[in-house]
Amino acid sequence: MNSLGLLLKRKNSRRRFRQQVHLHETHDLNTRLLLLAIVIAVHSIAMVFFEDLNWWQAFWLTMTSASTTGYGDLSAASFWGQFCTIVLIYGMGITLLAQIASDYVELRLMRKEMRIKGRMRWDQMQDHVLIINTPKYDTERYLERLINQINQTPELTDTPIQILTTAFPEGLPVNLRSQGVVHHTGDALEDGMLESAGAHKAKYIIALTPDSRNAHGDSLIFDLLHRIKQIGSNAFILAEAINDNNRLRFKSAGAQAVIRPIRAYPEMLVRSLIAPGTEQVLEDLFRHQGDHTIRLDVELENLVWADIVTTLIQQDVGTALGYITLNNDIVTHPNAKETIQAKGLIILVNDNQATPGSSRIRQLFSNQFNSIV
């Protein structure tokens, strides 16, 4: 008996709490709408029988009374007609209508707040870019640059963007929301969170490591990749790896592209989405091992760019990427037929290619074109 009393008391306490905080759900609103419809129907029937009105006049009188408009063109004159109006409209209808209006406004505000704070599921979103996790440092600036780059990429311009993170419990910054970016607040490693963010319907998934300074981040990404595989997502997955030795593990776990966390250049990450494999080339350019760029100070005059590129490749010197003008401007990938005036070249070489000197470059073009100064 005491247990039953405690159970009933707990339920009553929860009910009172729910009423106090006004967290009315859609079910509550629908119930009140149904009750109001019954009241309106019963009152309209009463007006037909007691006031000898037709159905439209009865309904009109009921609505003007319930809304407290009171035009005065029609009114209840009989005792029973007035009694029904007092009980049904004044006693119940007006109260229900006020509660419905209050619940509706509150429900709209609550849903708006939940959307802003990332507490709602975006069930209609599909074929979107899902960004999982956010950088621990300089988060807002990084996301702003990343989103801007996505928007400027023709292949991704109209693609919806959602962020799954715990970093913005009070809502995304206005500059991101203004670009149509939405977010879901939560940890991707919690059960059901990936489904809530629509990972199974995403076209691209970007798995960022939260802290690029902590090697433990690779373990989190590895766990995340397995969870994405379990829900059967067909998205193109790009994952960040702090340790290069984990690249193969990430790819075996489902990542189609793996890139180091480079917070200063989110453009590299976006390029990897639309041109898989380029991340390897771009990363190699930042280190001396493997392919890397060098600068050769050599004066070239009246040479066609295509001839320069062809000659350097044929002589196994490297691949010309650009040149330095006489005004010290850098020109990358000029038109093949362009005739250039240069004081230096930017060349892509690898470990197997010996770095040539300026005299060697002059000799190559002197022999073939006799146009080196």
C-alpha cells in the first residue's frame, strides 16, 4: 500500500512539475483542439434547437462568442440558449481557446529554441555534408573558413551542412546560421547520435579530431569510423589522422580519404572531398621527404611556358609549377603558350632527383633555344 502511495505521489509530482514549466507537447495541443471542436459542435447544435437558427448562423454565433468578438448581429435569447452559451462558451470554449493559443506559441518558441541549440533531429535533411566534431582551439574561426570554402566550391555550393558537436550548446554563431548551417548537439560516440544527425543519409562525412595536439584523438576517430560503418552509411568519409601510421587503419575502417589535422588550411580538407587523392599531393608539398618544391633563381627571357615545362621533364629535372616575375610576383600554372620573363622558377622535385643549379638550367635552355641572358 505504501509503495502504491509513493508511486502515485511520484506521478502526481511529475504532472505538477510538467504543468509548472508549461512543457506542453503536441499531444496536449491536439487534445485541447479536439475538446474545443466538441464544444463548438455541441453549442452550434444547441443554437439550432433552442434559438431556431440555421446551421451556418448557429456556427457563426458560436465562433463570435468563443472568440469574444461579439458583433451583436446574432445572440441567444431563450433561457436554454443563454444557459448553453454560459456553460459551453464562457465556461469552456474561451478557456480552451486561450490555452490553445498559449500552447501553440509556447510550442513554437520551444521548437525554435531546440533548433537553435541543436536539440532537434533534422529528419528531412539528406545528401548533406556532416561535420563530426569541432577543433578544440579557435573553433569558430576554423568553422567559418571551412564553411566559406565549402560554399565557394562549385560542387558543394548547394549542399546542406550539418555539424555534430558538443561545442555549441547554446547555438551556432550567427554568422554560421546565416549561411544555412545547422547543428546537432551531442557526442558522436554516444549510441544513436549518428542516426540523429542523419549520418546514414549524408553524402559526405568529415570526421575531425577534436584536439590535434593529443594523439588519443586517433582512437576516437577509429571508434567513430566503426560506428559509421555499423549504421550502413554510404557517404564519402574523410577522416583526420594525427599519426601517419594510422592512415591504413582508418582506410580499412571505411575512410576514403585521410588527412592530417591542418587547422590553418581548411581549404585542403574541402579539396580532398571533391578530388580524393589530392590531399596526399598537397601534404607532400609541405615536407621535404617525397615530392617537394624548390626555387631556382635563373633569369629566363622570351621563353614559352610549355617549352620550359617540357624541357625540365625530359631532362628529369622536375615539374615546373610557376615562376617569379621581374617584379618578384609569383605566377602559378600560367597559360601553356604564354611567353614569360622570369628571374626564377618554382619546381616540383622528388627525393630521387638531384637539385640542379642555376648554371645547369641555363645550359639546358641555352643549348635548345639560345635565348638565355
